[in-house]
Amino acid sequence: MAQLVDTYKLYVSNGTVVEGFSVDITRDGVFTMNANCRASRIRYSGPVNATGTDVSVTDSSPATVTLDPASNAVAADYFFAGQLVDIYDSSDSQVNTGGAATISSPSTTTATVGVQAASGDSFTVSATDYLVPHLPAATLSTYEPIATSAAQVYLAAQNTAAASLIASANEFLATGFSMSVSKNLGDPGLAEMTGDKYPAAAYVSNDITVTGSFDFVMRPAQAYRFEQFARLEQIAIGVQVGDTAGSIVQIVIPSARVSISGTEQDGAAAASVDFALTQGSSATDAAAFSLIYK
């Protein structure tokens, strides 16, 4: 994963894996998901001036360019092998017009670094030029965000299939729905003394947990819900966000253990129901939890 900040500062995390994600749904706003990740190494890159005599750079092999780093800094403090850079002259005109150049062999003791032009490109790096990190332009989605104003929660008997769960007969008037998914990743090899400063990106996924809660306002006709949730213990839960084909998200949990607690919401009796996914009759992980786009 990489992020370019304020044009000149690049952050890169190598060996990145998503640990889990969370979803919070209310009537207001748009459907969003927040993911948390971990990585085996974080790298940083920033701008630096070139110095010395002119250097011709081609696409055939890296040319050695001498940088002008800060005091006590070396080339490897600015760039890392394999990253892309752009070169600009003193007038802020781009020198590498044929595409981003590639860095190789940044020295950890001196100010030299290898620079190779993109295929078909060639240019000259002069003492008045400066190098900056390059990140390819993002391809932005052309789709409209999915509004949560049309969100609906569904409750049914445990092990109800998705096709039957998302149905008008199972609609439930919830005021909010939250869910989090965690892989509970471990990295048992992290403490091993391998002689390498940075460990390999090797993670172990322990038990995957899906937990969450939903809230609702009490009405006389729903008083039975307290006893029902206490009696059933496990139910099927479904959520649909959006009502237009092509812009619909469905969350289907055929089996979840639930517990209920009374609360108050704007002066009215209310309740909050916590849930945790269980296997139920699902034979596979795919059947036990579904996040569907349709």
C-alpha cells in the first residue's frame, strides 16, 4: 500500500494484509467500510537535489546519479530500490517526459543511486535538477456512493438462506447496525532472530470473528422481542443497503448468537442487541457469512 502526501512525501507499506474491517449503518450518510491493516515494513521517500556532472540516463541499464543529501544522510534515506521517481529541472519542468524512472541500488553509505529511464525514454540529470517520488495516478470510480437512507435490517430463524432472509416478511425496524470482522492475525515468526532487520510478511490467521450490534426503539407490538431473543439465543441476520439494481449491498449472517439489553433513545424505551457469528448449519465459511454486491 502506498500514499503520496503533498506531492513530495511517499509512504509505502510492504507485505500489507487486511486484518479486518468494520461497517456502521444508519439512516444518514453513505455506505462506508473501514479496514485495518498491518505490514512487515514501512518505507519512506522524499525529494532530494542532484549534484555533480551531468548524467545521461537511458532505458537500457541504470545510470549512477549523485545526490545532494542533508548532513549525515545517504541515498537510502531518500529512496528505496524498485520505487519510481520523476525528475524536474530548476524551472520545475519535468525532465523524464517518457514516464517515471526506476530507482536501483540506493547506497547506504554514500549519496549515489541508480536511475533507469522508462521504456523508450532517455534524459540527462544535471546538478540543478531534483528527484521526487512518483505514484501512478489512481483510477477513480465513476459510480455514485450508495446512500444508507434505504437501509433495511432483516431477522429470521437461525439457518435461514439468503434468498429467504432478505424478504419483506422479515423486515425489522432497527435504528442502527454495526459490524466488525477480524481475522485475529498472528505473526509467530516475528521474534525469531534471522539476521534480517525486517521479518518476512508471514501471518497466521486464527479464528475469524464477526461481531456487531443493532438497536431498535420499543413499541408495544415489539415487547415480545425481549423474551424472543432470550429464548432463541441464535437467529439469522440480514442487511440490505440501497434499492436500485447495481447499487445494492447485502450482508447475510445465517446464524448468530444474540443477547439483548434495554436502553433509552430520545426518551423512549429502546434496546440494543449484540451478536456474534456462529457456524450453525453452514458447511463452509462462504455459507456462514456473505457480503454481496448486486
